[in-house]
Amino acid sequence: MNEIFGFSALDLSRFQFATTSIFHYFFVPFTVGFAFLIAVLQTLAYRSGSARMENLTRFFGHLFFINFAVGVVTGIVQEFQFGMNWQGFSNFVGNIFGVPLALEVLMAFFLESTFLGIWWFGKGRIPAWASLACIWIVSIGTMISAFWIIIANAWMQHPVGFEIKDGRAVMTDFSAIVFNPKGLEWSAHILTGSLTVGAFFVLAVSAYHLRRRHEVESFRTSFKVALVVALVGSLGVTLSGHEQGQSAVRDQPMKYAAFSALWDTPTGNQMPESLLALPSNGLRENRLEVSVPYLGSFLAFNNFNQKAQGLNELQREYAAKYGPGDYVPWVWPVYWSFRVMVGLGGVMLLVSLYYVWRWRRGKLDDPGRLYPLLLAMPLAPHLANFSGFIATEMGRQPWIVQGLLRTQDAVSNLSPLTVLLSLVAFWIVYLTLISLDVFLLTRTARAGIHEPDVETPSVPSPEYLPEGQLTGGRS
């Protein structure tokens, strides 16, 4: 049986990997951005020696620990999928791909998990400076972990530092892989995006308690810290995303053309950019398009007199270079997911600027009319991340390794029924874990400080300090 319900093993394997990656990605940027914010709050607590600031740190630390504990479980299955569903991929890239994955575990995961435990369970048992050092090590560890995963994925999009031996990619230059320009660009984009995930979560929680007038002084501080991080993160995502798009013109022109639904290479000396389009792979054109002249040239090249190649021209070139086949990705999900990502990035930047304006007017304690939007804003960076993932990964199809290995040649020889059953099992587990995470985070966040009845066996509630007590930090 080659298909089940009209789907092949390849279709189901792609959907399984994409969805489980998105499920896991719910936790990863949250962990990276949230850890940094807690490290900043812990620094403020250390410098002030204030029990109030220490309690604020412990409150957000409780939320972080819940997310970390649940998120670890979702990541376990990711690497196993390479061997289960993608045997051809594992055989081809194992010599290269295994190195950053091993370094991610050895250099980062063990680092962050060990020092997170010391920081959390060592409260009151280790010196304040040691506690501060531990949480900064955790924050740095999460960033190192993200970096190695980004480097691995960047190699798939822009292979460097290798040669082909016996039909396999073999590493020849480790430094070229580590300093892959694609990986460095993505690191900047994903790390600043992670800051927005953590920042808007802290903003929403802080706004909720400011509206309740609960621990106003404490949550005013966390709101200010998160607002600064949200603004920096939003600006960083915008600038790094612009650079990332321009690099795609050079090394992944087919993907960039799909971002813009650019079917035909412009005939003039400039390139428009479509604001609205309904692309059709079957017709090889857009059913509907509203474009702005010259905007495409500016976005892609920072000038008004250059143009990129269109999908149809690139298809002819790729067919001549790589052999017969369809090298055009499925354009409409790439096109629209890219715009959802950009649009949400703009919303995050505008919301950040609005609350900076309120801060300057002395109205920060009152979230104002945008309070309902602020409570919903933690979803925005998550949706932007998911949309960016879809645009990036679907935009390079049919390649799983750009120019070297097609996705259809990388899948394992499995029956569609086997893949479907594993897909259903993973969805059940992942939906359960995410539901548990959202429930625990919401319940704990709403409880606030000084209400230690909210806990789970694996994540005990913190012991909050009496007001006015010194913590031993540097005052």
C-alpha cells in the first residue's frame, strides 16, 4: 500500500517532522528569551539585596522551571526522527549533522540543566553571587544550545566545509560550518526573536498583576525590564530578518522568489513587491496581485534598479542543472506565512513603542485600552516563529539539503500506515504536554507572589521571603 487516505509515506513523514518541530519550537525560544529576562531580574535582585526583587525573580523562576521541565520532553523525539523517518538523510549528512547535535547536548543542555537545578534548589543554601552566576550560565547555555541547532539547520540550507565521498557528505572544514554566514544570520534573527517571546510573556503577566494592583512595585519593575527587551528584540528581529531576506536572493533565489510570489523575472530595470497575491503553482502565475513598483528592488538590494529572477526562469535553470523535475516550492503557504511573520513583527514593534511612550508619560502602571491586546501578545511571537519556520522550510523544497539531496530521496522505506500511527501517537503526546504547560503556566502566573499553594511534584513552589529581609546580595 503506497498511500493511505491519499497521503504517501513521504507526505506523512514531512508533516510529522514539521508538526513535532513546531510543537517543540513552542518551548525553545521561550526558554532562551525567558532565561535571559530572569537573569536580568536576578542581577537587579543581587545589586539591591531586596527581598521584593528576590521574590519577583523566584516567581518568574517558577514559571521558567515549569516550561523547561515540560519542554525537555518534547525535544527527545526530535533527533530520533532522523533515524526513524529519514534514513536517507541520516546516511547522507550523519558525518556533519551529528557534530553540532552532539555539541548541543554536551556543551549546552547539560550545562543549562545542571546549573538550573543548582540555582533553583540552592536558594538560601549557596551564596548570592553563586546563585547569580548559575542563572547567567543557564541563560548562556540556552543560547549556545540554540546556536548549535541553528548551525545544523543552516548547513542544510547553505552547505559549506564538506566533500562528497561514497555518496555521503563528509566534513572537511569544521570552522567553515561553525561560521557559516547563513548560520550567523539566522542566529541573530532567532535569538532576538526568542527575546520577544520571553519579553511579551513577562509583559502580559506583569500587566495582569498591575491591573489587579498586586505587588505593584515588583511588577512595575518586571514590566519595565520586559518592555526594554521587547523593544530591542522587535528591532533586532526586523533588522536581522531584512538581512536574512537579502541573503536569500544570493544563495536561495528560488525561496526568495516564493517569498514574493515572483513568477516571471521583471522586464524593466526595477522589481515591484506584491502586497497581496493569490499564487497558483498550477498556472505558474498569480490569480490576483497588488504590487508596489520599486519596493521589491529596495527590499532585496537596498536600491531601486536591481531585480531578482522569477520562479519560472529559475525552474528552467534548475531543470537544466539538476535534471528533470519540479523545483518550485508550494508558493502560497510560503508567500502567506512570510507575510504573517512580517506583519506580526510589525505589531510587536508598534506595541513596544506604544508602551515606551506611555512609560515616558508616567502611565506605565495602567496598561490602558490595549490591555486585552497585551494579554494576547504572548501568542504573537510564537505565531511569528511558526510562520517563519513554515516559510523557511517549505521555501527550500524540494531540497532537504540545498542542491545536494532531495526530500523524496531522504525518506525511510516505511509504510504510510506505520508513519500515520506514529504521527497520531506523537500528536496525542505533544498536545497533552502543551496543554499541561499552558495550564500550569496560566494557573501559576495568575496566582502571583506570596501564594505558594500552586505547585507540581516536580516543580515545587518557591519559598518567598518576608518583605524587608536582606538577601545577601550586593546592596
